[in-house]
Amino acid sequence: MARIFHRALGGAVLLMLILGMASLRPALAIQPPLTGGVTVTSYYTINIRSGPGSSYASVGLLPDTATVVVSGRSSDNQWLLVDFNGQTGWVASWLCFVSGDLNSVPVTDQTGGSAPSPSAPSGVTATATINVNIRSGPATSYALIGVLPLDATADVAGRTGDNNWLNIAYNGQTGWVAAWLCAVNGDLNGIPVTGQSASPPPPSGSSSFALGGQVPGYIGSPDVMRSARMTWVKFQIVWIPGVSPDVANGYIDAAHGSGFKVMLGITGPLYPGSIDSGGYASFVGEVAKRGPDAIEVWNEQNLDRQWPSGQVNPASYVYGVLQPAYQAIKAANPNVLVISGALAPTGTHDGANVWADDAYLVGMRDAGAANYMDCLGIHYNAGATSPDAITGHPADSGAQHYSWYYKPMVTLYTSVFPTKSLCFTELGYLSPEGYPYTPGNFWWGGGTSVAQQADWLARAVYLARSSGKVKLVIVFNVDFANYGDDPQAGYAIVRPGGVCPACASLAGVAP
């Protein structure tokens, strides 16, 4: 199983060679402040509230990257009074870019974010089915302000119109929890709508989207996968010249026998000295005859860990492996989905032993790779923030390199290959919770809890499904057991003790 090279790279070592590409996220449309005035620009679509606190009712929305004038502030600068399209209310300053000196703005509310007096209990309760994040607003993009522990019950005081988010109070902390992670007792229709979800439901055209998980070589947790509404399973096969294509038979039979579609990621041995292109093409063609549903052609070929040292080059991959493999697969079985080998997300680039994936993607495009794939492979496994974030990764020194963040990664890949769907052949979040340490090269994931892993995986799958750009997400991983310098078990959704907190989260957003 090939895993990421990625992040033995500290901020000082990471070279960030973007090869002339502009920033992947357009610059925020920040208007200059008025003379003596201050403006804010929202990072995301955020709530405008009736008062300076997350417990106040949402009275409107400030759209993504909208800029408005600040007319007042709370004494702690956490909440700002704005007017947008005739709607006056309060927005959270930490969800905005502030331009100007807030100290020049009058303090128009001294409460600093206090909440309105609580109303009587509604009679409707929510009981956490896992440790559920309490957020400042009704979406995973809002700040984490607490946790509703497993089996804890809280009164429901408000809801979003789609019933996906519930406003609750727990241990004096008022905020929002994801309804799909709770068991609700009572009739939500009797609860007032006090917030508007920042995330619309998946579009009707997303029915072609599919979810799956990678397993270590056998399907050890099929019921867990089904509970997460996974319909695909991925196995990794290491091809060595002379190996029989019959090695794929067991994987294909096990997957189909358990009711899953199967992706085979077929790569070579680590640190290869050379690649027999014809032999590889012949092998994958023979495997295709055995009826897999998808084949990923190689893996992380932008590293000399997976490609001959000194020869890492996108043209050599396209002409030497991808093109002949695609032709052999389609000649043998045109129904097999051919996925290009996903690249290692990295900003390091020397042009011989390692290529930054943004530069490698452009090279693949220029070599005509779009003609030899059905889907563009992508890996995202170095995240340590919500998929909505574009700042805040522990290893981000301020450069906001795309590979740390979900949305900029997707923007990069879709901008280079706009006509191709994306297939995430690895999407995962490391959480060392339940293990004795965080390996040094993965220090940036040390603060990610299992609850966050579950929350972020679900949000990433939601965004992927909603985008219309992603065909398939393979969660890395289901139940790997190895935990060491390469902490594969820390990525697993089956956690120590056999529990799967992410399963309910994923089931809530999967097709």
C-alpha cells in the first residue's frame, strides 16, 4: 500500500514551487474601507444574527467573499454590526477578513456575545450517537465551540429549515450540532427555525456519485462499510514483472461477493529501477478481462518512491504507462473505469526525483493524458482542518499551500483538467486519538480528534457529492491496523475497540 510522501516537509523545507501558477483561490474581493471606516469580507457564506452571539437568531446571510461596512462592534471585537442589502445584524469577526482599525468603530453592544435569555424546554431532545461537535453556526465551516459527548442528551431550542442542524444547550454552552449525528426524540416540526444552513442539499444530478473505502487486502468490516453507505471497495496490487494476473481474482470475487464494486489500484514496487511498460500494459489488460469495475493506473508517480530515480516526468508516465495501459484495458473490457494514478500532494519540486503535483498535472495535460483516462485520480490525506477552511492548518506558515486544504486541491485539479471528473482514490484524515503518540513526520495531525475526523470526512464527502465534479470518493481507510512511522491505523474509520464514529456521519451524506 503506497501512502503519502507528503509531509516530512516542514514550513522551512517546503519549497512551494508553483511554477508560475497564480493563487488557486481568487483574491477576496475586498473593497477599500471608507475614510475613517472599516470593512469586513466573509471567508464563507455566514449568518447575520440578530445579536452579538451564536445563540441569536439568524436574520440573513452574508454571501461568500461579500464586503460590507462595519458600523459597530462588541467590546471583545468578536462580533461586528453590519448592513447587507438592507438587513442589519451581527456577524462573527473570526469568519471574516477585517480591513481597517476596529478600534475606530464604536462599541454598540457591551455584552460581548451574550445570549438571549433561554426559553423553556421545547420537549424535543437530541442524544449524541458519537462525540458530536458543537459549532457556532449551522454548518461544519463554523467554529468548534464545544462537544456534546456520546450518549449525552440536550434540549433542542432551534433548527434549520432542512432539519440538518439543531440549536442546543449543553453545560451552559449554546450552539449547533449536526442532526444526523444525533438521535432526536420528539417532533422537530414544532421547533422554530432559528438558523439557515450554509450548505444546500446535494443537487439532484449527484446520483452518479459513489462512496467507498480502502481495505488492507481483505474485506474485514463489510457491515461497517455498509453502515457508512459505501458501495465500493479499493484494493492495492503491487505489480512485478512475471506475476500472474490471477492475483486479482480473489479481490474481485471478494468484492462482488460482498455486494461491492471494486477498484484495483495497480502500481509497481517501491523505488523501481526501471518500468517494463509493455509488461505492465499486458498485465492490466489481462486483469481487466476478469471484471473489475475500475483500475487506477499506478500511484503517486511524481515521486522517486514510485518511479525510477532521476526519471520522474509526466510525459514518461503518460506515454510509457497511462496510454498503453488505457488502450489495453479498454480493448479487454470497455466497461472498466480507468483512473489516472493519483499524485502525491506536495510542493517540493526538483524536476528529476520529485515533482510538485501542480506542475506534474500541467505536464500530464500537455502530454494528452485526458485522452487516456475516464477519471482524474486525486489524493487528499494531509488535512488537519475542516474541508471548508483555506487557512489554519498547523503546518501552514502563511503561504496557504493548496495541498493542506480540500477546496484549493479540488480547484487545482479541476482547473487543469476541466473536462474530467475527479476520483478520490485516497481521502482521509489522520487522528492519533487512541494511540500512544503521533509520528514525527505527521505532527500536524496530532490535534485532530476522532470526532473531527468523522465530521470532516462527512463534510468532504458532502462537498464532493454536491460539486458535480467528483465521481467517486474512496475513504482512506476502513480498518488498517498498522500504526508506526506511517500511521495507517490513525486514518482508519474503524477505531480502537472496533467502533466507527465516522460511519453515521458518512451515511448522512452518502447517496
